[in-house]
Amino acid sequence: MPELPEVETVRAGLAPFVTDAFIREIDIRRDSCVRLLPGGAEEFRARLLGTRMVAPVRRGKFLWVPVVHGADALAGETTAVEALSAHLGMSGQFRVYTQAEAPPPHSHCRARLSLERGAESLVLDFLDQRTFGYLHVEEMGATIDGLPGGHGSAQAALPASVAHIGRDALDPSLDVAAALRAFRRGNRGIKQVLLDQTVVSGIGNIYADEALWHARVHPERPAHAVSAPQAAALLQSAQAVMRRALAEGGTSFDALYVNVNGESGYFARGLEAYGRAGEGCRRCGRPLRRATVGGRATHWCATCQRRYVARAGARGRAR
């Protein structure tokens, strides 16, 4: 499933095409892609036709495009009360074409939006092979802290479906002290905490394994047994690895992970742990291990990332 770097790559790719574009036509090719709306495809069209799209925004793995209605759209207003939100699921992707160059809709195309941006006519396709992704139109609400809702916009608002999602690891408004306290709270394994999008968003299975490897922390270490320096190292490692992934367009393992121009990211070459079971650790040379932890495939080095073992009457130790 796309994580922060992959979704940010999509957001940045969409921005120059959809910002200030009017939605002139909508073709829903599979009703399930707008399944969250009670009125389905008909409601989706009614709420979006004629609106002007504002710059796309991302928080963690969540992506939305605020839309402005009526006279406000024509007047250039940028404060939106509704948004077109998109969840990419496991295989969702956007493709953008000029109207003249747009091919017939692909068999995996679930929705096609025709846009007008100045004198330019564009086509925006939402493709989703595995059909777990979806598009939605929802109201925007004010952020609790009064700060921008996500990367790409200064508006202190976000869609209702994102209101419970924590700020992401690369958000300048992230409360670092609170995040580090959360990393050290409770009995869950630290990898489960990293994957909890209400704590710090954007970190998924790939980058959790990478951050744990870089910080030398075993994925099953209980959160309460994570030291303050380890918590800081985990957050810093997650930030560093995701910034590197962003610079390389994200991690693409197959054709399902592409940018709006169809190009794949190539950060998979730089992964240190994820997907490398049986290969030598690049620190110590010992074979990396793989197991299912909390229902997720997990990769680590048993030598560099020592398992935590609790002792009776003691807080435990690494082994």
C-alpha cells in the first residue's frame, strides 16, 4: 500500500495540473469507486461538477483536493468547505493527459474527470486494478490546533475522514515531544505503534521496517521498553528514509506504483531491510529475517536489532 513518499509523489505530480482547474465532466466507470456516498455516482457528479479545484493536500497517506463552489470558484477564492478526497488503496493511481492526447479509458479506469484549466483541456483518470481505493466528496472541518491541515495548503482545515489522523513524520507542525512520548507508551510492539496512523501518520510497513533497522530496534520491543534515545532515533530514521524515498519518487515494486505521468519510483534499490529476507545485512553481513508480526510481513536483522526479553522483577533486557 502506498505510504507517505508515494502519496506525496502523487500529490506533487497532480498539483500543476489540477490547481485552479474546473471540473466540467465526470464519467464514473465503476460505481464502487464512490461507494462512500449515499447517492453514489449521481451525488458525486452533483457535488463536483462546475467546482474549481484548489491545490492538492496530503497528510500522511491521505490525499485530498479542496474544491470551491459557485461564485467563489469564479472569484478565485481558495478557502474550501468541501474536498474531493482519494484513498489509493493497494493499487490506486492517477494519470493526467491533455484532452487531445488522452487514450480511451483503460480497463482499470474507475473514473474519468474532464478539466478546464485556463485555455487548457485536461483529462484526469483514476485507475485501480485491485479496487480497494475510492474517491469521495466530503465536508472540510477546522483543524484542532488551528494549523494547516496538511502539506500543500495553508488552510487550517481537513476532510472529516482525516480528522482522526495524526500529523505525519515530515509535517513541520508535528509535536515532536508528544510523538516521542507516544512511541514509549503502552505494551504494544513498537512496530505496531509506528503503524498507528493516529500517533504519527505516513509510516507504513515498508518504512517502519526501514526505520527500525536504521535505529537498531527490534520490531517486537514493547513500547514501554523503548528508551528516549531510541524513540528519537526511530523518528529521525523514519524522517530520513522517507526523505530519501521522496527524492527517488517513492518505492515501486511493480506497475501499480506510478506517478501521474506513468513513471515508477526507484527507491526499492535503497531498501536496507524490507523485502531482503535471507540477504546479508549491510551492517553485519548476517542474513536478514522475515516473519509475520501483527499480521504484517516484517524484516529485521537478529544481530543488529536484539530481541527484548522481560525478566521477573525487572524491566527486561535485549537478547
